[in-house]
Amino acid sequence: MTKNQLLVVLAALLVAVIGLSAYMMFGGQSAQTADGATAGYTVLPTDRSMGNKNAKVVLLEYAAPSCPYCARFAESTLPAIKAKYIDTGKVLLVFRVFPLRPDDGAVEKIARCLPEDKYFQFIDLGFRNHPLWNPEYGVTDVHGGLVRLGRMAGMSAEQVDNCIDNSAEDERINAVAAEGERLYGVNSTPTLILNGTNIGVGGGSVEELSKLIDTELAK
């Protein structure tokens, strides 16, 4: 075997190892269309979602807990979409944190420490209480604000700190964000991915988003 042939074999083995590692890390299954083709998105076992897991329309939301626009989307647009599509089983919403600053990861880690059915309540609590902890609002004692946020959810200061110190969660959060950037070009929040297609920053109206969802449902 020549030197060049050896390098080719080693490169192939490296690609295989990386692929296997990614599969073992995420453990997700690619969604399939009615004709068996692989759809342009994957729902992971580690994802936090709401709605029918077998819905034909999947809406991925990449958001940052500190993002004011994400909070606005959660307050002004999402409730109507939830009532019309998610609660009726037509759409599965998958929420993924795309951190813009370290505090976003901290909020996500605290939320992940809570029971899974309390996850979205805590994310919403963080959105509604930006002036309590968010540097975007001039908060200087961010850690103190996060502890207060955790206490509002029934956690002690020690529990909050233990959650924040979870480095394994840092790796998962960063991997999810990197995947969003690589697959969908996510670079701002909130970014919405509808059945594998980036439909842009989620600042549109309920009517605009509903029209896009209805188009997917009609396919």
C-alpha cells in the first residue's frame, strides 16, 4: 500500500468514526415523507417539543432565552399558532436553544433540570422576566437574577448552581447550535425551520406563518 493509499484509508476511517459518534450522540431518526423519502429535518430524543410527535408538519424554532424578539414571538405569535395547529395535533413544535451569550446556556440548563413537562413553563418564565436577569435590560447581577428565576420555579440556589455547572449540557447545547448553523444557516434568533426549510426570522405575523403552515398541510 502506498503512502497516498494509506492516507485515503485513514481519512475514510475518520469520517466513519465521526459519523458514528454523531449518531450515538444525537440518536435521532430522520423524518420520512409519505413516499418514504427522508425529510429535511431530524427530531432528536433530546429535543423539547410540544404537540403531536407524528404530525406531518414540524416547526423547529431556534431561539435564545435572552433574545427580546424571541420573547415577543412567544408572547404575540406563538399562542395563536399553538391554539390553531399545535394543540389540534397538526404541527409539532421543536424548541432548540441557539445561544447568543453564556446566559442563554444557563437558562437552558436550568430548564433542563426541571421535569420535562415544566420545561416550556420555565422558558416562558425567563422570557416574561427579562428585566430580572437579562443583560439586555441592564442587569449586572445576572447570576443573582437566574437564582431568583429558579426560585420562582421552586428550585433552591444550590440546585440552580448545580444545573448551571453541568458541562455535559454545554456540549449538547453547542452541538445543537452548530448543527442548526450548518444545516439551516441559523445565525440569528428566533429562526424558524418549517419541514426542513428555513423560513426566516420569526418576526412575521400570525397570518403569514399560518399561510406557510397551511401550504405544508395541503401537500
